[in-house]
Amino acid sequence: MIDQHWLIAPAWRGGFFWMAACQTTLWLAVGLLVSRLLQKHAARAHSALILATTAALISPILTATIRQMDWGVLPAREVKRPEPMPASDLIAGAASARSRHPRAAASGSVRAGGNTHR
């Protein structure tokens, strides 16, 4: 099932715009810091800014693509699935269903899920 709010959800819930804003801000801040450290070498500082700007534009798109295609290195989030009911619980459920439904108890036809059939 596809999340309908994937564009506006917060980053910790997988929202694209929040993720893009965080990644872009991080890359541009790193680029500004490196260019300040290299301000005596103008060409290198300019290269650092160009590299950071390129990373700021590419990384959100790559992150969204990797999430969509399930290509990530880390395992995906686990989907909680209901555990199968043990046979003893099924038998106990059928017995309690018979006691709640007098017509079913009289006929003796109760399924494990508590549904009656004729």
C-alpha cells in the first residue's frame, strides 16, 4: 500500500519534501564551511561550493529513488503481521462460541472462527 502523504509527511515518516530540505540544507552548510576554510584558495573554494550544490540537488532524488526501489543497504522496516493462532486457542474459541450461541450449540456446527454454517 502506498502512503498517500509521502510528499508532506515529516522526514522520520518518509516525507520527500522534509527529507529534501534537510539534505539540501546539510550539503549547502558543508559547502559553505569548506569554502570558508579554503578562502585563501579561491578556485578550490569555488569547486567545493559547486560540489556541495551538485550534491544538494542530486542526493534527495537518489534517496527517493533508492527508497522507492528498495535498493537500500539497511533492511526495510518490518511489517507487523498477525501471528497464526495455535490449535489449542482455535479449539477453545470454538467451545466458547458454542456457549455464546445457543442455536449453534444445539446443532454442534461451529467453525473455529466462531461463525456458524448450515
